Amino acid sequence: MSSTESGAVTLTRAACPHDCPDTCAMLVTVKREGGRRVAIKVAGDPDHPTTLGALCTKVSRYLERTYHPERVLHPLKRIGRKGEGRFVRVTWDEALDDIAARLKAIAAIDPQRIVPYSYAGTMGLVQGESMAHRFFHKLGASFLDRTICSAAGGEALIATLGTRAGPAMEAFADSKLIVFWGTNAIASNLHLWSFAQEAKRKGAKLIAIDPYRSLTAEKCHQHIALLPGTDGALAFGLMHVLIREGWLDRDYIEQYTLGFDRLAERAHEFTPQRVARLCGITAQEVEQLAHDYWHIRPAAIRLNYGMQRVAGGGNAVRAVACLPALAGHWRDPAGGVLLSTSGEFHIDAERLYRPELLAGRTPRTINMATIGHDLAHADPPVDALIVYNSNPVAVAPNSTAVAAGFAREDLFTVVLEHFLTDTADYADYVLPATTQLEHVDVVKPYGHLYVMANNAAIDPLGEALPNTEIFRRLAAKMGFTEPCFAESDEEIAAQAFAKRGATANYDWNVAKARGWQRLDLPQRHAPFAHGNFPTPSGKCEFYSRKLAEQGLDPLPNYVPPYEGPRSNRALAQRYPLALISPPARNFLNSTFVNVKSLRDTEGEPRLEIHPQDAAARGIGAGDRVRVFNDRGSFELAVRVTERARAGVVVALSIWWKKLARDGKNANEVTSGRLTDLGRAPTFYDCLVEVERVSS
């Protein structure tokens, strides 16, 4: 059963829907009040093998989000100027009739002028893209290239390993060396951190590689504070030392890899001394890390998405992904590299998304990372934008251009939302969507090996509807009559995964009754212990013929940042500080920023700056500063601290712009340029200057 009853109290099994590798199993306690179900408690499921009863601070406050006094609970129509956030309440029929009429008129000219914009506001396969894709496929709207988070690293893993896979989260408890490379696990991967702590108690060494001394870096045995965008150089420095010293699993290399000699030739150029200059660290740090990586076994690398958000992010991930094959760490379930486990889950895309509704059409593709530019310059122009599961005015790069695009009076914009976000303020219509406690879903995680089921714990508040139902009703208004638009959420959830590989045993009824279902994989899962890489060659491809055929470098390489002190000296003369904007512990992208208890914990937007850089600019503790470059500026309070290395400033993010004192956030200064692989944004490839505004 999905829930159990004890008197007037019901316990419902649910799943966290947010963009986090932990994808926790939740238990929602519900009681009846006045004939309605009311959630009174949200807790982690102690029986789930990775959640183990614990939720992060954010999701433990989920009731505050669901019952927030500012929830959008009725359809709203704009009455003010775009961006003002002034609306009046209308009925569902009024809203959907007008929306359908506007979309029909635009589609009669060219349906590609209609663009969906969504990402991971929910990771659920039902409320995420199932009915939405069907709707936009039938319409013939533009495709959206969903690149904003993981595209560079994902393409890098597929080029090298053939899939997105790695060691199981639980296996980190048995690792002897754990390298947190570009990840603040305490903030963004809490349950893996718990397994790492278990390993630490058993004697494991923990190392953090990060420009910022994060909460995780503080608790590791060693912190290597390299410059942003230089991770690929460090990976090649490790290769250089491993090859020079003969610290190689030659049997594994010979049997299960392709292109070693060519990779070794390239690695020869990356001496520890050269890498030290590129990364802003010492040669001894390179030597010692390579020594540890060979001699402390098994070694696991937890790689995360921050390090890929630079010009060479894809190549950096490729370089790091080569290391376990060189040293033979894939042989052990507690070794290897983990960026994502999503490749182990086989989605049934044909049944979920119904591509046959395209009827042979191939619409143009808009990259979500360049939406600001495309709203101004796309040909044909973007005349309508349907936003769901995302807040692009806050989270997309080059925010000034994004806001200018959304402010176009001739742009028809519909936003499905829980709150009046920065993006919703620009909408012509805001449609009230349900939260995770109010609908059915099934979630594909990317950090562990369990399909997660979500049962509706309470009835929808107000007039809120699931995303699926909103698109069903809109499809009916558009005159779409295909049977797939009538499928229920339960029916969609039941067909979410293909009956092959590790999801061959998927059974929605089993999953929703227990809350999860483990993939059909061994308990001690070492995905590449005996090779079996799903690449064209069947091997770990140091050399990728597929990339060569695309005109790309078939070997990984160090690609310097667009905006780095060494790679762009002229720009660095004017803007000498590298800005990174990693997640604040109490926010998840822009989600939870409006939950008062969490925002109060964060305080206000702050810039962390090294004492040396602060002194050179006459900046002291408690001052307000302006961060700026040619793209824009934003103001925030300052914290002078050695947590930020010299030459790097840190703005923990992502704040809603409307909740910041100056109405801006870090994306005012980020670039619309894209990564080497995956066409992803380069948020952390950003040079700025900082000046004192007031004390």
C-alpha cells in the first residue's frame, strides 16, 4: 500500500522531486481536518537504503513551501506592465480559452514561434515532461535544448565511458580514498557525505578539489584550491605523474581501454610544474595527489557539475573520467568516478513523450542557456513562451538580456508555477501548479540506483492542478484528440521505464507501495570491473572516433577558460577576479528562496572575498560592494574570509532577484558563451571587478 492508516492519521510514501542526486524517500503524515487531508509532517524514510531517515534542511521544511501564504492557487491574468507582477484572478476556462486562441493564431503562422522552457523544477518523469512533450510535439513547437546543468559532463561521460554511470552511493562507505572534485557534498549531496563520513571513520582519506573552501572542503583531510576552469589541467597533471612513475594498471589498460599511447603523449606535456602555474597551486600538491590516487585503494572520485561550467568543462570531465581506468580503480565497487547514475535507468521515451505526434516534422532547437539572445534575435522570432519547472529570469545566464527578452510586450508568456517568481512577474498568464505532496509521480534519480515513487498525500490546494492536467486541458482546448492526452498520471507512471537492462524489473505497483524499487543490479555493483563499456569499441575510450567524426578533438585536452587570468590577460587587466556562484546550502537553484525560515538562515546575498583582495580595494567586513563587468553588475554585502582563495570571489546563489536589495543576482554578470561539449552555459567562467559601495 502507498499509505497506512492509524485512526485519523495517514502515512503516505513520497519522493523528493528536486534537482539533487540524493532523491530521498519521504514519509508524509496526514490527518483529516474539515473533510480535507492536511499534511502535518514530512520525514525521511528510515528504510530507504540511501535516505536512511534523514532529509536535508530544505526538504524538511517542505510543508512551509506547500502551505506558503503566497502560493499561487488560482489562474492569474496580467494587468500591469511586464515585470511588475500585477495580476487579476480569472477562471480556468477563461485562461485556457485565451491561451489556446493565442497559440492557435501563432501556430497558423509557424508553430516553431512557440517555445517551451523547462528544466528540473521537478525531476519527476510524469510531472516533468510526459504530457508537456506530447503537447508540444503535436503542436510542432520548437525543441528546447535542456543544457543548463549537466549537458557538458553528460556528453563527456558518454564519449569516454559510453554512459552516465558510476559506483553506487552506498559503496563510498568502503572507499579508502574519496576525492570530492568540484562538489560541496554537505550542501548538495548530503547522503553521499554520510557514507563518506563512515569511510573516514574506518580510516579513509578525504580530499576536496575546489576553488572555494566549502563546508565539505573544511572537513576533508586536504583541500586543493585551484583556480576556476583549470580542473582539466590538474587531471592531466595526475596522468603525467601516474605514467611517469609507472603507476598504471597495465592489464586493465590493455584489455579495456582505447587510445592509451595517444593519451600518454598528450599527458607528457603537463608536468607538475606547468600544472601548478596553470592551476595556481603547488607542484607538490599535484605529485602528492597522484601518489595517493595510486597507492590508496580503492579510490572513488565524486565529480560534480560545478567544474563543467567553464569553457573546457566537457574536456575536464573527460580527463577526470580517464583516471579510474588508468589506475584500475574500476575493478572495485568502491572505486571509479561518479558524476551521475542516470545512464542505468532506461526511460521509455517512445511511450512517455510520443514522438510520433511530430508527424515527420523536425522543429528548430532553442538552447535554454541562450534564451536572452534568442528572444531578441531568433529567426523565426519567438512569439510565445510556455515556462514550467523553471525560473529563467533568475537562473539563466546573462540575466539582463533574459529580462529584456521577457519584457517584450509582443511576447505571449504563460508560466506554470507555485509562486510569483521573477519569471512569473513577466507572464501574461500564471497557472497554479501542484507541489509534490499533491500529485502522483515517479522520479528517476541521478545519484543512486532506486526508482522513486511519489503518491499524492493531500488534495490539491485551491484550484492548483498537476502539470499533466494543465497540458491535458490545454490540449483539449486546442482540439487535440489523440488517446495519449487522456492517459492518467498512474498510467503514465506505469509506462515510464523500458523493460530492458537494469529497469527490466520495473513495476509501478511495487514501487508505489514501497516508495522505491532498486534497479536490477548486483548489490555490490562495479559497472566496469570487466570492461563492458557501452561505447562503440566496448572500451573506455581515451580516444573517441565518434568525437573525431564530429570534427572535435578525439582526445581529452585542457581547454582554458574564456575569462581567465592567464588565458585572457587583456580582460583580466580590467576584471582581475574570477567569480563563482555555487549553491547556497539552504537553497536549491532558485527553489526555496522564498521560504522565510530558510532565507533567514542565509541572511542576505553576500560576496566572500579573500583578505588580500579586499585590502587592495579598501573593502572591510560588513561593507556593501558592487560586483561588475561589461555585462552588468549587482550589489551585496561582503564577507572577508580566507574561504575564498586569492583571486576568486564567491557569491552563494541563486537568489530571486526581487528578494535582493538591488533587485539583481549573480547572473547579471555571467556569460551566454557555451562549453566545449554539450552546448552548456559557462556560469563559472566569469571575470569581474569589485568595488566598495558603502560601509
